[in-house]
Amino acid sequence: MNEPLVKIEKLSHRYSRAWAIRDINLEIGHRGIVGLLGSNGAGKSTTMNILCGALHQTEGQVYINGLSMSEYPKEAKKYIGFLPQNPPLYTDFTVDEYLAYCAGLRRMEKSAIRPAMDEAKDRCGISHFSQRLIGNLSGGYRQRVGIAQAIIHHPKVVVLDEPTNGLDPNQIIEVRALIKEIAEDRLVIFSSHILSEIQLLCQEIRMIEGGRIVFSDTMDAFNNYVEPHSVVMHLENPPSEASILAITGVTRSEYLTPRQVRVHFDGDQEICERLIAASVQQGWRMREISLDKTALDEIFKQLSNTKSTQ
């Protein structure tokens, strides 16, 4: 179990003359949810398509459970379940017809297909739609069908490319819960350009920007990196800026509106308690206080600049 389940070495790919990814190196273990975070066009989908054998790389190697995807593609793909960003669903198939078809593509034994279908449908909450045409399902249930085909053959790693895109808030919550359940006994690699999605689901994070890995560590380490350094207060009786600057830890302040002020501080996480106490003592009548998180674009910029100077 010391050998990583997924290993990527010096992976690069270009379309025509432009490099989509360059010198990607990754090692990922056997359990939990690993987030691949990046802005649109950063190289996430290219990396995942190569990882799953749907695209052949220009340079580098991908190993799944110790098997080279280039040398042993059929054997390596047995360990992978893949939900692309645009799931290849056949809308004129019923759910059962589609899952049986996908199981056949996975070269599953015929005797194992029906039990595997029932298990995947039950796990994804779509058993009651077995005979329903996929074209008649809502977006959330279509996504569940896509996830069911990705796990039907009991893969060791499930790769989900932007699985919550286009879903409404309730559907997103349901799909998140499903992903967490799937990750209890296997590795899930989950890509998104939305930081909050990665923070809610993942234990580890790999950030890709400009086709290169710019951050690779635990979610805790990432959260420490993006610790907020400002708060926004809503006040009914706002004080002078001098009164705010007199509070220990405050470095500067700026009024966004007559009753809304952003307070910058030196990283001391007790600043909120100090501001609340000052509001009570001085009669500011605080209605709300919230921590600012660094904008995702700014995080990408900082990490990319750090990487380029190493």
C-alpha cells in the first residue's frame, strides 16, 4: 500500500503548437477525495482525460496501480471509473439499458452485470428510474446515472470532472453527499474551478494553473495559505477610522458604504472578538461581521508567481 495508486511523471500535452499542460508530477494514495482545482482553461480536463486513457499525452507517463497507461491501457483502465465534464449519456436508452451497455464496455462478466447494476443504482439513488428514458430525467438524476456508470465495475479510483456543473443548489448538495459516500472505500479525484466546492469535499488539493501544478498538499495546508486578513463589518452607529485603528492587530480600515467598513488586520484570529467587544463598549451597534477570503484569482496569481521563482 506504500505505492501510490495514481502516479503521473513529467506529463505534458500540446494541441497544435500550444502546450495545454507542462511537466505535471503527481502522486495520489488509495482513499479519500483529492481535489484538482484550477481556473477554466488551466489544464484540468486535459490532465484527467490523459489520466483516464481518453487522450494520449505528448510526453510523460501515467501509472495506475503500478501499470503504465501507455503500455497496458486495457489493464490500467480496469481500475478507473470516469465521469467526463460532459457525460456521454444516450438519452434514448433507459437507465438499465445504458448501465448494461457501459458494463459491457468494461468487459464485465455477464453473470456479474445485473448485480453490479443493481448495486450502482441503489448507491446512486436511481433504482426507481430503471426503466425511465435518460432523456426524461432531470439534470441531477442524469448526473447520478453518469456516476453510476463510473462505479459499476468497482474501480479503485473514480475521476469526476466538474460533476456539479449546471446543477441547482439542492442537486449539488445531493451529489456532494453521494461523492463522499463513494470515497469511503476508494479514491475519488474531483475537479472544479470553484474553490468552495473543493474545500467542502476534499482532504487533499492539487492546484493547476497555466498548465502547471502550483500547489500540492492537504486541504488544511491550503486553508492556512489562504487565511483571511480582513473582515467586513455592518454597523448602525459607525465610529471614526481612528477608533478602529486603535484596536490591537488592525493595520488599516476603509469604509465601503456609510455603514459598512472593511478592516484589515495582521493575521491575529482573535480580531473578531476584539472588534465585537469594541462595538459593545463604544456603541457601534454591530449587525454583522464576516471574514474575507482571498479571491481565487489572487490565490492563483500568488501561487503561480511563487512557482515561477522556484
